Amino acid sequence: MVPDDSLTIRERAVAAWPTAWHGQNLRDILITMGYDVDRPWKQLPKKEREWILFTEDQPSVPVYPGYTHEEVQRAIKRKEAPSYMGTFTSARRHIMHTFANTQSPLMKKGRSNIC
């Protein structure tokens, strides 16, 4: 799920997440939650890495795209309306959901190889 641990979350270290909007949404959610998305993956504490990859928790938090964690905290204090509420999904949960709901024969074949 993390083929290059020298990358940051912003640089797509978590390759299992989608590349488009949903992947950016997950990064923005982590920023709100206080995770350092600009720190190389291998430098994040093991507990944080495991939570990001494997948690079953799905917290819903306010999302302020483009804000730093500090800016998010100030926006919350000022009661600034977020762009939207975002729900976190771990890498494992995203993969399992994708495999369970795919219509692609190739992905279904891949699912049988990893499950």
C-alpha cells in the first residue's frame, strides 16, 4: 500500500488511495486531524502509519481544502464554515470496498489472489 516510504502523504505515499478528488479529500481530512502530510512516510510514528492504513474508524471532520493544520484550527475557532464534512477511510477499507463493489473482471480476479 506504500511502495515508496520516502514519499509524503501529499506526494501519494499511500498508493492504495485514488488519485483524483477522493485521494485529495483523504489528505485534507488527515490535515484537519493533525497528521503531517508533508513528512516522509517512514518518519511518521508507526502508530500513525498503522492507523492510516488499517483503522476501521471512519471519523467525519470539517474539511478546508488548501489549509494547513494550523489554519484549520484557526478556522474552527472562528467558527468558519468548512467547505464540507469529510469522512476518513483507511487504505485497507478503501481497497476492500473497491474490490467488493467492482464490476471489472480483472479486479475481481485480483481480489481472489489477495483475499
